Amino acid sequence: MIYTLTFNPALDREMTVPEITLDQVLRANVVRNDLGGKGFNVSRALSALGTESIALGFIGGAIGEMFASGLSSLGIQTDFIRVSGETRINISVVSEDHTHYFKVNEAGPSVTTADTSAMLEKIKSLTQPGDWWIMAGSLPPGLSPAYIPEIILQVQSVGAYAALDMEGLPLRLGCAAHVFLVKPNDFEAGELIGHPITTISQAVASIGKIHAIGAQKVAISLGKSGAVYSDGDLIWKATPPEIVEQNPIGAGDAMLAGLVWGLMKDFDGGEVLRWGVACGAAAASLGGTAMGTLDLVRHLATKVHIEKAKLKE
């Protein structure tokens, strides 16, 4: 089974106004609510590929119940820990011509030691050899970055696999715990190793440094420029297919879903990367927060160009 962990979900509320002006009452003519959370996006992408997953996380209050019912309506199983606070709302105000916006993110509800212990016990009771645990997104108040390696060690000690898409200290600690798969974007990877990564060549030259921290398999996504993936021995570089981009939000999460899907199929590294990039491109080619179907991803996968190179120590 695949489990996705979203520690700090948010209801993303986007309001479209004629124009952005300060010190005035703005009236929205379009309001959109989305169930935000990188782990949830991974579950939705897996569902589009015809693969089941169970979504876990910390939720609270009426907004939290919206998440439980909303994901259930999409056919995604959930198994949440309820916390005493209210799941956060992130608000975006966007001009009609999409030239200006502002966004305000809430911190989210605090989680207690009892909450984190309950989650660890749940993970322990659920995990079986061969399972996948995918951790993605930010941490809520009260949750220490040290919680991430604790989960990784618990999961991988019984023969399951952990995958990580986070940034900053959680990313570094997760790599040091020898996480099976890590997927930072170019900015996050550059921050991790201490110098910017802006090109595929720089990603290829830097990926060995992430292995040196401890990660077993590493993918770095660079948006339209492509992606690289290493299994610790070889590196594969991908040039994405040409698409008409509609909405890139969630494309990185879809890519992670495709990588895990390919690894579960026991594909070689080049095919793992091919399917990851195709999933990301499919999501970016669709409006809203839609994820690509298996047929669309399969079509785009044929248009992903893969090259192989030796890992540089």
C-alpha cells in the first residue's frame, strides 16, 4: 500500500478581483476553494494512474472535516489524526488579468506531543514490508523537524520505503536518515548543498552531494528545463515534452507520484524518470488542480527524451 502524509494541509481559497488596489474594499467575482496539500496531490495523481493510496495527516475543526469528506468523494481513503485547532486557510487575491496577486498563508494549528505520538503509533501499526510512505509539504507549529527522520527510520526498519518532498531542515535530516527517495526542486536542492542549481548540468554535477548526505535515490526537478534522477550509480537526464501549460501548481507532486509508481513497477532508472516527468507534464497541461489520466501520461511519456550518464563522485 502507498500512504501519503500531509502534516499541515490548507484550504486554498483564491478570489479573483477586477484589479488589486490598496486601502479599498475589493469585491471578488470568482471564488475557488481547493483542498491543498502536497501529499494529497500525490494521492490524487496516483488515483488518476489507477493506483490506490491512503492519505494521512493532521486535521482539525470544520475545515478538517471538509478535507475528510472531499478526499473521500474523490475515492481516496483517509486515516487522519484529529487535532484541537482548525485546519488552516490560505487566501490568494488575484487580479482578473493575472498580472498581480497577494497571498496570505496561515501557520496552521499546533500539534501536541500526544498528536505526534498517535501518528507514530498509527504508522507503526499500518506499515508492512514493501509499503511506501510519502511525506510532503511544510510542518505545522509544534512539530519538530526531527519528527521526519523518526518516521523514516520506523518505516524503513520493517522493509518499507520512505519518500520525501520537503525543504530546509526536514529535507536535510531526512537525507541524513538515508531516506529511500528524495525529490527536491532546483531551489531546494541548491539550498541543501549550499550553492544555486539553475541548469540540468548543475543538477547532474550536484546530485552526488545529496547522495553523500545520505539519500539513496535522488530526483531533482527543474520545471520546464527538465529533471534528473540518480539511483546512486547512474544518472538519467530528462527533457520534458512540449505542452501548452495551463497550471503548473501540483506538477511537482504529480512527478513524485510518477516516480514512486515507476519504482513500484520495478522500472529501470530511465523509465522511472520518464514516468515521473510525464506525470508532471500531464498535470501542468491541465486546468485547475487536475491530474493526468494513465492514457495521457502514457502518451506524454513517449515524448520524454532520456539520456544516461555516470554519477560523478
